[in-house]
Amino acid sequence: MVSRRSLEAVALEYGQHRAPVVVAKGTEEMAQAIIEEAQRQGVYIAQDPQLLALLYKLELDQEIPEHLYAAVAVILSWAYWLKGMKPGDEK
């Protein structure tokens, strides 16, 4: 997730856990580093300021709470679709 007002980013990891987990977050230089690494790794970047604000409140290594499952599932389904993947392909 990325916001362009003041640069912020949150990185999620999914596939090794029961639910997506916050693995990185930061503002300005850290956010830019997260974005650049995601681009190097071929990770798609979504821009959703409202979801970013909610995810940014979480701690590192914290699973997303159930009330964010649907919103994150939309982002994940978009990323899977762009890569031509289906759930389970990441394992």
C-alpha cells in the first residue's frame, strides 16, 4: 500500500501465515526503500490511502485483524490476477 501525500508504505506477506502479516512499514526514505524493493521483487503496489491508514496502525509481524480481511483480499485477488496466479500457487 502506498500513499503519495507524505510518502508512506506498508508491506504485507501472505502464504506462510494464517493471515497476511505486516512485514515492513515506514515513511519517506523507509517508504521509498520498501517501494523500490517491492518493484525489484516484482511485487505489485496498490494505492489505497484508507486501507494504508488502517494497516499502518498495526505492529510489525502482526497478522491483519479479521475486520480487514475483505479489503486485503481484494488487493490480493488483484495481485494474483495480474500475475496469472490462483490461491495456493505461492507455496
